[in-house]
Amino acid sequence: MSIWEIFQRLQPYVKPYYRQIIFALFLTLLGAITAQVNPWVLRHTVDSVQAMLDQKWGISQGKELLIQISLILFVKEIVNSLIVFGQRYFGEKIRIRVSSDLAQEAVGSILTYDLSFFNDNDNQKGKLQTRIDRGVESLTKLIQNFFIDILPLFANSAVALGIMFSANVYVGAIALAILPVYFWVSYRQAGELQGVRRKLKKQRENKSSGLINLIESIIVIKSFVQENFEAKKQYQTQMELTDSQLKTRKTNFLYDGIKSFIEQIGVVLIIILTAYLVLDQQMSIGAIMFHILLFNNVSAPIRQLHRIYDEMNDALTYSEGFFDILDAASTEQSGKFAPGVIQGNYLLKNISFTYPNGTKALFNVDMHIEPGKTTALVGLSGAGKSTLINILVGFYRPDSGDILLDGVPLNRYDLAVLRSQIGMVLQKNHIFKGSVTENIRYGKMDATEEEIKEAAKKAYLHDQILELPHQYASDAQLLSGGQQQRIAIARLFLKNPPVIFLDEPTASLDAIATEQIKNSLDAIKKGRTVVIISHSLSQILDSDHIYVLKKGRMAEHGTHNELYQQDGVYREIFNASARSLNLDKMVGLWETDNRNAP
């Protein structure tokens, strides 16, 4: 992208701050005008001093002139310091606000994309974070350079071009005397910013980890239809960071203004000293022009050009990747059909699906999921079971075939309405940074404490929570894998949806916990449409209908007894599962124990 194209893309984000921009431009113009005061005073001083010399006047006759030019220059520097502070502060304020808007735009875009976007190798979470962070940083530095550096730089340079430069350089004792004061002010500035910078560093880390957490949680966010909640949470984090950034910049600009004022005092004192020395016949009149041009018109522009050039190159490097994220053509395609309550009557005809990386997952799958019943999906790893569930929830759209839900094509459904009536428990459920209460409440954001505790009891988690040091306020990410799985199940109880998808819901639990959760799931299954993927024989045996997948194709389907009698893929998987559990020995020990029981 060219610089012009970047500015065109930035225009919608800068436009809301046009009043601040106009004010910053006004300050730039005013600063360019005040920059001409020194040459004017210089010219007036030279002419006046020369006239005094011609008339053979001395120091006593020139005191009034020295007082006049001192007052003019000191007032000018005070005004100029205020102008520079206002110009830089408002320019930086625009930069920070635009930075906030750009970052929030990226977050909002990511939340609307379907899962195929995140499965792309170029969109891994680390790459996305880098592209967003560096893109926002480089783009806003470009804005900063334009309003804070480039405009004032060239405005002041235009004034400098009208002045005749002297070829001789002289550094007086006044400049040396100013340095200790300058460094003392810098020391005070660093001390005042020390605590703010620590806070700012922590907030940036929180923002960075929050963005990665959001990307990792995208399935849970979408299944519970919490896109708006996550956007608001990220916005709050961004606002806290913005406030700290503004405070840091304000402090920097205030002290920078003071340091600039101190430097200019050196210029004023040098003018007074050189005028005195000229009147005292110790120095030529050209020394006055020399020092003014040295401090105000030459060195500053040269020092800034190299840095601005490097930062503009950064903008060219990182802006394209950032705008690629905003322009990604993978936004979820949601329909408008919003039923009151879905029954879960799925009918699939010739469904085929290919992942964005080219992996073919499903081939001409036919299936009927009856409402109010439990349907099991069985197959070896990679057979396409989880892919099929992701399609039924609307995370992916099939390459071909038709899916009807309650007689209506699935692509006509409003995805938010659809997912609000679907509950999911996965093999590995994401736990957000926060307390146990906050994680369970994700299933129902307006749930009361009593409802949360009741859901935890149904998931056999309540007693374990009470044993924690902070109970429900404990950090959920520090819990064991089994406890985190129970949190996901508690969310399901809290959401209470009519359709449930279970993908290995007890995979992380021990035998006793598995039995407890099975009893809870059996209770919540009643009257609901349930689709389950599980290697647990007990959960498969309880299913009303079983579909067996093999390498993305439908191999067979029927009840447990029907499939076992067919001596096909299902029987092979069932017998292998039984052997892996040593069911023969387990049954024998169980029968012996029962016979010996009184």
C-alpha cells in the first residue's frame, strides 16, 4: 500500500475527530507565526544596536532596548510553549483515539468471522496478534508524525529558509549552565512516570492476553452467543489502556514543554549576552544571528527527518497485514429466520465438507436426528464426528448437500437465535480468565448466585468449590481438568437449551465423576434433542439411534442391537472398546462380589 492509500483507509477513523484536527492545524499555523518572532526581534536588535553604535552610544543608553527585547522574547516563549504543548497533546490525543478505534474494529471483525478464518495457517493467534498490534502501532505513528512532527517541522522550516545563515558556530557558557537544569527536569519527569509506566505495561499485557484468550475461546463465545459481551469487555480494557496512555503522553508533553522552555531561555540569554558584548565592543554583530539560527531554525528539522522516515516505512510494512484482517471475506453468513423454540429435527442429505486447508472431512452424509431423542455418533478418530457437529451448529457450511432443521433450511436461521437454543459440552472446554462464578455464568449472563450454585450442584461441582480457599471466587483456570469440565457442564445446566451437543463430555473425568455426570446428563436429556459423541459404552448403549462414520462416510446406522448383529464397523469398535476396558475381568469380579455379598 502507498502512503496515499493508507491515508484513504484511515480517513473514516480520523473523521470523527475533525474538530480536534482543525484545532491542531490552527495551533500549527499559530506556531509557525510565532516562530517568526525571533528573526523579527533579531533584525530589530541588529538594526537598533547598529544605530546605537553609529551614534557612539554605550550600555547605559541601550538598557531600555535590552529590557524591551527581553520582555518580548520571554512572553513569546511562554506563548510558544503553550502552543507546542497544545499542538502535541491534541495530535497525540487524536492518535490514541484512532488507535483505540482501529483495535476495536479488529476485535469486532474477528468476532464475526467463521471458524474457517481461524483454521487458516496465516491466521494463527500469534500471527493475528502481531499483525493487529504492529499494524495499529505503525498506522497511529503515521498520524502522530503528520500532526505532531511533519506539519510543524515544515512550517518552521519555511520560516528558516527566509533567513540568511551564518557560517560560524559559537557555544557560550550559557548553554553549559542550562544543561544541569535540563537534566534535573528530565529526572523529575522519569520519577513521575515510573508508576504510570508499570501500570501501562500491565494493561498492555492484559490487553494482549485478552485478545489471545478471545481467539482461543471463539467456539464457546459463539455457542453461547456472547459476541457483544466479549466486545464490550475488550472495549473496557482498551479504554483503561487509553486513559493511561493519555496520562503518560500528557505528562511527557508537559515536561517536554518545560525543557523546551529552558532551552529557549538559553537562546534568550545568548541574545542578551551577545547584544551586550556587541555594545561593549567585544563581539561582532553577526553573533546574534548565529545563535538564533543555531537553536531555532537548523538543528531541529535535521534531527527529526530520519526518525519520521523510519516510522513511515513501518507504516508501509505493517498496514497491509492489518487491513487484510479487516477485509477478510469470511464473515459468518447469518439468515433472518428466528423461531421461538427449535425442536431439533435435523435432516441431512448428501452433506460433503472440505476444510480451508484442503482436507476433505465428509462425503455425501445422510442422517436424520429425531427431536426429543438421543442420537450417538460413533467412529474412530478423524471419522468426521466433531466436524458434523460443527456444521449442525452453523460454525461451518457444507460444500454441498442440504440441511433442514424443523423443516427449514439451516442457512436461513439467524445464527445468534439458533445458538442461543443449543448447548455444547466439548472434550476440552475453554475456561476464561476469571472466577468460577464468572465462568459458570457464561451460560446465562443474568443468572443469580442461587442459580449458579444449583447448576454447580447438578454438575457435582458445588462441594468441591466449597473446599477451595476462595470458593466461588477462586480462579477457574487453576482448577483441575475434571473440575473445569464440570464447569462446562454447569454452564449447560444454566443455559437449559432444547438441543444439546455432547462431544466426549466425560473424557476428563474419573470413573466416579463419570457416573455422577452421566446421571446428571441423563436427567437433562429428557424431552430434549441430544447428539452425543463418546467412547463411553454406557452412553452409547443408552442412545435411541446410532450413526457410524468411517473416514468421513456414513458406514451404518441403527440401534445398538441392530448394529451389533450386523457384524460391521460398529461391532468392531464396540468389541475393541470392551477389550480395552477388560470388561470380562471386570464383570467376573463384579459377579463374584455380588455372590459373596450377604
